[in-house]
Amino acid sequence: MSQHIIDMKEKLNFVQPSYRKGKLKSAFAGNLKGIKPYDNGALCSPEIEYKVAKSAFDKYLRTLAIQKSTHTVSNISTSDKKILEKPLIHSRQLKVERNSNRHRIIHFLSGKTAEVSPDMIEFIDAFRHVTKPISLLKDYHISNILQIIQKLQRNYILIPATRDEELEYLNQNISVSLKERYETENFICLCSPKNRKPAKKLAQMSQNLYSTKLKEKFKPLRQKMIVYVADKRDELTQFWFNSFCPPWISCFVALRRVLVIDHNQIRYENWESLRFKAGMAHEIVHMLLSNHNICLPLWLEEGVCEYFSRPDPNRKLLNLIKKKELLTYKELETKAIHTLLDIDNSITDDNICYHQAHSFVRYLCSAIGEPAFIGWIDSIGINSETSEKFYEMFGKKLDEMEQAWFSQLISLID
């Protein structure tokens, strides 16, 4: 593995911890009377004072950043500007390993690693969606931005918006040349000639599931989702994260964007069964989250996939907790390394982790509203801490929401 150290010289518009809500409120309370009139002619609470203080502080930072940005852009050569105007996005194949002061980013497909600072993680996360580097100069003052962008590209952390790295990987490492390619509006299906007919039917069914049940819930796709039909068990298991793939698993999402499915699953499965359609919808949601560079803890991602594909799980969950341990979401985050099977290796229908994650997600959607819930998960990238983001957006602690969910769940016991 190659390793590089990436640093950012200076960053603006970054509110340091000392200016966060609690300390701002304390620092400015009682000192802003009369600055902004309300109905009673004065600020009447520390909460309102905090909002005014933060608004003024943010405006100051934006003004300072614009001044720096104008100066920085004017000093960039025409040739460098052309490079910085090319749209980039951060790879979906990234994993962040966090330490106290410095972190490592690993690119799955290449094995390349980069040691980065926390500020650099935030900078990279600014490329969750297609972004021109030059547009970020209004928020960041980086004297060597061109060198940093080029180094991030060499490590495949940032890639051109037009690049399809998952298809490139399949073409270079898997025998895709032996596969036929069939496309719908939002799917690419790769299959051998002998599986052409059921594979086309699978692609059409996947398209229908996405169009009728999921499309309106999420933002438009950036790239098509990929379905890879494996002719042999060995071909399927080569996509699994280790050498042993449980025998009952016949389809899963690999490379965060490729639905790998056993050809026997599409040849002999009852396509009209609710179970089959629910399983396909579950896997499609995995690919949707990846398509938008949404980076969730395992429990939350599986809970989201279950929520959008299956009915209320509480009846089954109440039966499972009689014989299996119910863990907190923090325990699930700690114990699940690759999949929730690390904790409970039962099939999905009997897996308490899947059911409790689904139940908790369903409770959150009911409590804050589904659109707000989707807005929350859509805001979670490689730089986001799930519970902090939840509190930032809703003013509620995720731990307390979990306790409320559990109390409601227990109340359903006869």
C-alpha cells in the first residue's frame, strides 16, 4: 500500500468548538440587548441572544472568507484555474480510520491509503456531491489547493465526475468481457448468454421496484445501479468480504454499488412473492445510499434498507427478544465490523439485529417524519458523527430517542 501525508495549510469558515452553541450562549448572554429589536423592543432570552451572536459571527466569517477567496482566485494562473474548474467527486470506495489527531483514508479498490488531518476529512467530504474545487475557495483558504487536489486524485480519493470506477474495476478484475450487457433507465445488468432471459426480467423488475417505490424518496441517481448475475457459487463468493460466504446468502451488494446475485436465485425463485421483491428492494436501497455517498453505520444502513422494503417488524422482534439479546445502537456500531452477521449469524428473517435496526428506524421516521429522517441520513458523509448530526438537526439526543423507542416496544408485549 502506498501512503501519503496530506495537510491543509489554513481553513476558514470553520467554527471551532469554543464557538459552539453552549459557549456562545454563555459568552454573549446579557451583552446584546437592543442590537436587534423584537416585539418588546429587546432581546429577551439567552437563546435568542445566542442566535443573533452566531448569525453575526457567521456573517463575519463569510465576509472574511470571500475576501480571502477573491485574493486567492486572482493569484491562480489560467492553466491552474482550468484544472480546478473540472468537476470532481469523492470516491464511494473510501473508509476512514480515526485516531485522536490524524486519520487514515483507505481506498478499497486500489488499497491506497492516505494519512490526513480532521480538517482534511471535512474538506474531502465537501466533494460528497459533484463539485468544482475552485468553488470551495469561498469557504477555504488553501494556498496550495492545486497540489492537494492532485494528491487526492493520485490516491483515488477524488475522482472525475465522469469516471465509473466500479465498472472499471469489474472490467479489469472480473471476467466481464464474457458477460452480456443489458440496460434499463437506471440499471446495468451483466449476465452470461445462458442467463439472458431471466437477467433481463430481473433488470426490468428492479427498474419497476425503484421507479414505483423508491425513486420519489431519494434524490436523482448520479450513476446507474449495477446487477451482476453470477453463474457459479465461486463467482458469487469472490465478491464477499472474506473467504467464507454463508451458504444461505444468494445475493448481496458488493463494491457499494454492484448487486451480485446467484443465477439459481433468478431461475427458480418465485418472482411474484413478497419475500423476493422485498429482498430486491432491500438491496436496491443499499445501492441508492451509496449512489449519494451517504455513509451510515452498519446498523443504521441495514435499518434503512429494511424500512423501505419490509412491513413493521415489531411482532417478530418481540418474539426474538425472548431468546436473544437486544443491544443498543452504540453496541451494534462497536461489534459489527463487516456486517450485522458479525453479531447474529442467523438468516435475515431470524436476525435480531436487522429487526431491531428496522424497528428503531421506523420509530424515528414516525417521531420526526420520514422527509426529515431522509434529510438527516442524506447529511451523513465520511466526516459526520451520526448522533451529533441528529442532535444538530433536531435538538434531540439519539440515545434518548432509543430509550423512548424501547419503552414503546416493551409496551406492546401482551
